[in-house]
Amino acid sequence: MATSGTRTWALDIDEIIREAIELAGGEPALGNDATTLLRSLNLLQTELTNRKINLFTLTPRTLTLSQGVAEYNIDTTDVDVLNGSIRVGTGTAQSDSRIDRAGFDLYASVSPKNAQGRPSIYYVQRGVQRPVVTFWPVPDQTYTFYYWVFQRFEDGTKLAQDPGVPFRFIPVLTNGLAYQLARKRAAQTVDKGESQALELRIQRLKAEYEEALEYATTEDRERISTTVVPNLVTP
């Protein structure tokens, strides 16, 4: 028997929600389940952002630094800056020199704050709306800051929409939404016997969600060689 010959299978948000409703089990799907689970999907994606840096959200960016300007707003969709370099030159003469990210204590201690030169550190203040990056020394000329960020997940706004995650994270979304739906149903249940049964189902669904998340995040990693060198200290 011939195989399909394709490798493009995926689920849209509507299908993910339907699968989550089936996994949650219990009473027939309520009329507002799809609406509330669309909201839960965005909350779930926020949780995934908080748990780990997801490789598929990594994005390179460039920022033009101007003489005498220390602080710069970056995009509102960017969660955090991972690393950065000062880029000089163009074409084959282009080169990047990595600069270190400073914590609050280090940046607070450098002096004078208005000293100008080629930036050697940057400090990221993660504000409510967007991160703000501050450089020290303050740029003494125009530079290019080349950096990597990890972004927010794309919003889930309608059912007939791609969830914006790799296929390997689809089980995470379906299991996570099934767990959230069971919790919502439990909050609306007043019957003691039914509430106990729902609590057992919630525990099972939570374990399945955590397992799916562990599998996905373990797979979502860089595949690079690692060398371990012992630190030999002579007594």
C-alpha cells in the first residue's frame, strides 16, 4: 500500500480545541467551550513563554545606535534579549564583537553613566509594555547592535487559524487545553460526587499535559557537541 508522500500534517486552532474537548471527556461539549478555550489557548501560550525559551521563537534583529543615546526601546513582541554584538563594517569587512549583558547591580555601579565610547555592556530593563536596552559606555558614534530575541507566541484570534507552533508542540496545546477545560468544568460543578470524579480527571489531564510538555521541550533543543573538562585543583 502506497504512503501519502506528504509531510505537512497539522491542526488548526478549531481542530486543536475539538481534540481538547474530546480529551477532557465528561458531559457533552458546552456551547461556549470553543470561545473560552480560545482565551485559554492564549493563556497557555503565555505560560509556555514563561517556562522556557522556545527555539522556534528565536529571531535575529539589528538596532542602530546613535551617538550620545544610551537607551533604546525594542519591539513590543520581543520578550527578552538573549545576546548581542556590536557590528562594524559592511560586506566582507563586516565583523561582530560580542558585548556582555549586565545585571542591575553591575550597570548601577558603572560610572560615569554619561561616558562615551564603544559600548562594552548592555542592560535590559524588562518593562510592562516592552524591554528597554541601555548601553554603556554611551555610543560615541553610530554603531549597529546585532542581537537575538525570543518573541511572544502569535495571538489566537479565530478558530480557522494556524496556532503558530511547530507540529511537535500540537500535543502540548491539546493536552494543556483539555486540562484547562476540566478545571473550568469543575469550578462550575456543585454535585459533590461529580466534583470528585472531575478532580481525578483533572489530575490525570495535568499529568498528561506535563508529560507532553516535557517531551516537546526536551526535543526542542540545539544539537551541538559538548565537551566537559574537569577542573583539576592541586591540593
